[in-house]
Amino acid sequence: MILRRTIADKPQSAREQCAPGRLIERYQKPLYWHIRRMVVSHDDAEDVLQNTFLQIIEHIGDLCDAQHERAWVYRIATNEALQWLRTRHEFVSLDAEDDESSPLLNTLMADTYTETGDSLVLLFQQAILTLPTMQRTVFNLRYYEELPFEEIAAITGSTVGAAKTNYHIAKEKISNYILEIRS
Amino acid sequence: MKQDIFDQVGKRTPYRVPEGFFEQTEKNLQQLAVSHRPSALNYRRAAHRTSSPRTWLYSAAAAVLLLLAVGGVWQYVQQQMPVDVVYVSDGNSYDSSWEDFAEADVFLDNLDW
């Protein structure tokens, strides 16, 4: 006889694993910063964060079976951020090679919650925003979140090799951009 | 030189948030979680969702066994069926069987050709 287990049948630890409150407490800040680096504007990041947690709560049953919780929540956040960017700035896709950065650069300079005091930090962020979407996403996840390439590949729906390549290309482009502006 | 840039900047970003933003957001999200709690039905659906590699393996094995069973039954039925030989004349070739039949027939033999 095959026993079909539901959430109610799971042990207490497994139920806690699926509790939305725990996920909010744990991932609210890192997800906000991840989303903020993608959509740039604070107000947009706040909306996307809320949409992300709505999606997480809606599909929380999947998480009970998910082995990689962090990759799962980051994937939802990334998709929500990309969806938001699509509605704001024409078509944005992780596969897009074209430069979608100019609207984001404008947002960076116009946002109330952007600190413009440190020119190098600002220039660094501008350099990141000139990258294609996939490279920017991979760079942010690796550089700021320090996620392993395996998780980044799972989040972006690519391979480990592609994630590593994108990260190194992104680093090269960022340093070249800054050196070019400074010279 | 290139690495220096990353060392100088580190993980600093120009992004800031309003005072008390995260505390307020956590409260809002917790309220959202209570008001949008998915039903037990959704949990059960998710728990029963069959997308694991093991499920795919079982499905593939079942499909192969089904194909083998259908193939075996088909083979058996083919062997049990009587073999009918149907002669089809193309109209051009000479049919010698009719001549043999005519020679053997008593009534035809009595006819004055």
C-alpha cells in the first residue's frame, strides 16, 4: 500500500520548513537587495518583493519537496524582477544580448534612495547596469550574494559552465568600463 | 589594476532604503502571508504532484512493459489465425488451373468441342 503524505501528515520540522513566516524572516532582506540590484528603483523593488512573496506563498507546497530552498526563492524573485522590467522597459529576457541598460541607468540617477556621494561606487553600479540581463543577474548573484555557480545555474536556468563564463565576462566588462571612463 | 577596482569597491552599493523599511515590510509580508494562506487542497496537490525523476522512470518502465505486452498479444493472435492464400489474376498471365479443371470435369469432357 502506497501512503500518500500531505502537509498535515508531515512531521513538525517539515511543516516549519514550509511555513511562510520563516521564509519571510529569512529571505526578506537578501531578496530585497537582489531585486533592488535588478530593478534599481526602491519603490519598484518593494512591489516586486511583495509579488515575489505572494508567489512563494502561493506555491509553497512545491517547497516542501524542493531540495534547494534558496535557489527556489531566488529563482522566483529573479523571474518576478524580469517580469517587472518587461512591463517597464520593452522586452527583457535573460537570453537577450541587447543592451537594456539605459532606462536603468536613468532610474539609478533619478531614484530618491540612491546615494551619489561615492563616485567610484556609483560608477561601479553604472558599469553593472550596462551589462546584458543574464550577465548582470549572474554577476549580482555571485559577487554580492556569493552563491555557488551550481545554484546560479539553477536560478537562471543555464549551465554551470555558462554561469562561470557569464561571470568572468561581466567582471572583465565592468573593469574595462571603469578604466575607460577614468582615463 | 583591474582587480584593484573590485577590492576598492567591495560589496558597497549606492542603494539605500528608508528608515525602518525592513521592519515595516516584514510586518506587511507576515500579514500578507496570513491573508493569502494557500488552502490545504493546494498543499495536497503539491504533495501529490508527480514530477520527480523517479516518477518519470516508473512511467517509462510501465510504458515499455505495456508495449511488450501488446506486442506479445499481437504476435500470438497472428500465429493463431488461419493462413488464407488468395490467388489474384492480373488478367494477362495464362491461368493453367482452369484448363486442369476443364479436363477433370465429367460434364465438360462429354461436350463435343
